[in-house]
Amino acid sequence: MVQAMNSIAIIVLAAGKGTRMRSAAPKVLHRAAGRSLLGHVLTAAAALSPVRAIVVNGPGQADVADEALAHFPAASIVTQKERLGTGHAVSIALPALKKFSGTVMVLYGDTPLLSVETLQGLAAQVNAKTPFAVLGFEAANPTGYGRLLRNAAGSLTGIREELDASKKEKAIRLCNSGVIALDAGLLAKLLPLVGNKNAKGEYYLTDLVALAVKAKKRVALSVCPEAEVLGVNTRAQLAEVEAHFQQRLRARAMEGGATLVAPETVYFCADTVVGCDVVIEPDVVFGPKVVIGDNVQIRAFSHIEGAKIAAGATIGPFARLRPGADIAADAHIGNFVEIKKSRVEKGAKVNHLSYIGDARVGAKANIGAGTITCNYDGFAKHVTDIGAGAFIGSNSSLVAPVRIGDGAYVGSGSVITKDVPDNALALERGTQTIREGWAARFRALRQAVKAKI
Ligand code: UD1
Ligand code: CA
């Protein structure tokens, strides 16, 4: 019989300042793969469809609260005024769980690599017979972690923090990840029993295991790969976590049918969506919110963020797509082209050295080399609207707000300040003059002067 899973509430502890990061920003707001550490934890936790989420921040950390709400709008934020330990942090979150019955999962905000599968596996261990489950891992180097203590039968009996551990206990490599899941009623019953008589003088959440065993409750153990529980305490660990994310994201893109010519040089964001038969050349960087359709080519040295790229489009080499770039099917964006908040419609071409901002480029329009939309007057941004099939000659400036009609031509080098009707030619430049033989006469004159010196 398939048992329905208990409803889940999550508590994320994020009150730490992260002193070792040497940063003005709270640790959990530092980013890996374009997303805050807290955002990663909340994204994984959200996949469990928790009915409640409580984030514990520290005093003065309104930015942590904002980030939590951005990822989990229904979250409750609780501020821990004094940092008295992980057990204390959970105890101040408890009032927000009044009337909740089900499984409470506690997560740390600085452990961003946990997979949804691992969290689901842990939650699934909790049932009426086994009301408590701990996520552990085999540490290559256990120093600094809490050690998982087991009896002869292999059942968990407690967790010993590094500073309180005996020499024998320190030799244990099975460690506490920090993630636990337990019955809400049991948590409420045991938490007040946690004391602070230990080396740090803190209320340790980890003491719950021994208390549960004492109360004759079974505590299950789930073990996950160490890479999933890598915590971030330093900038070096942040870089390590970034590397793990990139490895995962590159693998995910390739499994999804994209060719990465040199995967180790492509940097994704956690939310990058990559289609099928996409080719990504070396040295491409993706910022947040990029969606790439099928059969897109992204050529080398491109930087892309906040952009939508539809099927069959070609981007780069050396292209920059900024937020709001909306590139339709089969469009071409070439080298040294910057596109911001603009829609480039089907089959349009912007191939060389252009800035297109706050614009629409109509289907099949051709934007010549060096064309610039002059969208900003120092105070406000203005729109340039380029019709379908229009042809903009090279080195033109389109001074917004301005509209170029469907099928219109703009002569090269023009500075366009007035609307151009459909199918018209707009030309705005000095009249060319020709002086026959002038260059030859000029050279002869200069050479004669030089010969005399
Ligand atoms: C904790 C565990 C340890 C485990 C390790 C895994 C305890 C007592 N120990 O140790 O068994 O192996 O994580 O990385 O839980 N926090 C608060 N308020 C507090 C204290 C901590 O919000 O008063 C938050 C921190 O911001 C952090 C998390 O809780 O996100 C863990 O705290 P930390 O001090 O880093 O615990 P560790 O010593 O690493
Ligand atoms: Ca830690």
C-alpha cells in the first residue's frame, strides 16, 4: 500500500553573519550559479511542496528576509536576536508552526547543493514508527562536523559536536549534514529539553537525537554524497560550490541534447533553460533568466542574461544580450552587438557592431553595421520602432522616440530624428562634393614644399 506522505513544514536557519566570508553582505546572500545560497536551499525545499516555510534571519538582515520572500512568498520570517545556537534558532521558529501537524524539516541556509531527491528521501523516512530522520554523509575529512553516534546494531544514538567529542568519537567519519526531519509534535516536546552545557555554551539542535532515543523513539539515518552537503563558510568554499553547480548544469544541458564544445568554459545560471540541438561554443556566460529554444547556435565569447532566444536563432560570436532581449526564430545577432529590452522579430539581422535598446526590430529587417538606437536623453528611455523588412544603412543613428516604417530604407550614416513612412527612403547627411584631380595637386604641392626644407 502506498502511504500518503505527511505534510511538510520547513525551517531554514540563516541567522549567521558569515564572518569568515569577510563581506558586508550576509553569507546566505552570496551567489553561486547566479542564485543566492538561500535561494538554492529554498528552491530545493519548495519542490517538497511544504505547507509552511519559516526562515530564521539575524537582526538587521532585512535583505535576507526579502530574498527569502522572493523565492518563497508565503514564508514566515523570524528574527533571532541572539545567536544562542541551532536549537535556540529552531525554538524561536516554533510559534510559527502552531497547529501544524506533520513533518518538520530543518535546513541550513549555507548548504546550497542539496538535491530534491535527497530531501524527499529523508522526508519519506519519517512515519509513525520512526518519527525522526537525520541526513548524514561520509566525510573525507570530518574535522569540524558533528559525528553520528551509533549503537552495536547500527542505530543512531546521538550526535557529538567536534568540540565535545572524545578522541575515539573524532575518528568517526560518518557526519551530520545538519538536515533533519521529524514529527512536529516530537520536536515541540523535545526542544525545551535541550540545554547548553557543552563546549560552546550553545543550544545544539543536534542534542535532539539523544533525547529522542531516550524517549524510546526511533531515529532513521539517510546518507547522501558529501558533495551535496558542502557548506559555505569561506570564499574558497563558495568557489568550490560554484564549480559543483557548473558541473551539474553542464551535464544537465548536455543530457537535454545540447552540444557544449568546451563544457568547462561555459557558465550557466541555475535557471538557464536550454533547448535541444543547441550548440554552445566555448567561453559563453549565462546570467539569470535565460531561455534558449531548439536549434539555437551560441557562438564563442557571448554574454547573455535575461534573454529569450527562439528556435534557429544565431547569437555571436562576441554578442551581449541584456535583460529584455527577446530574439525571435531564425534571427541573427552578430559580433559586438548589444541588445537590451528589445524584440528582434523573426529572421531579422543585426550582424555587426550595434546597440539596440528599447526597440522593436521587425521581421526580416536588416540592421547595418554600427547602427545605434539613441534611446536615452539623460533623463528617460525612449522607444525605437523598426518595421518589418526595413533596411537601416550602416553607421546610422536612430534618435528615439522614432519609427521607421515597414520596408523603409535609411541611407548609411544618417541621423534619423523624424519618423520614416513605410517604403520611403530617409537620408540625412551632408551633400557630397567632388573636386577632380584635387589629391594629385595637393600631393605635388606638399612634396615641393618638403623638398625646399
Ligand atoms: C552544524 C551542526 C553539526 C553539523 C554541521 C554541518 C549543530 C549544533 N551542529 O555545525 O552537527 O555537522 O552543522 O555543517 O547544529 N544558525 C542560526 N542561529 C544560531 C546558530 C546557527 O541561525 O544561533 C545557523 C547558521 O547561520 C547556519 C546554521 O545555523 O546556517 C548552522 O550553524 P553553524 O554555526 O554553522 O553550525 P556548525 O558549527 O557548522
Ligand atoms: Ca556551518
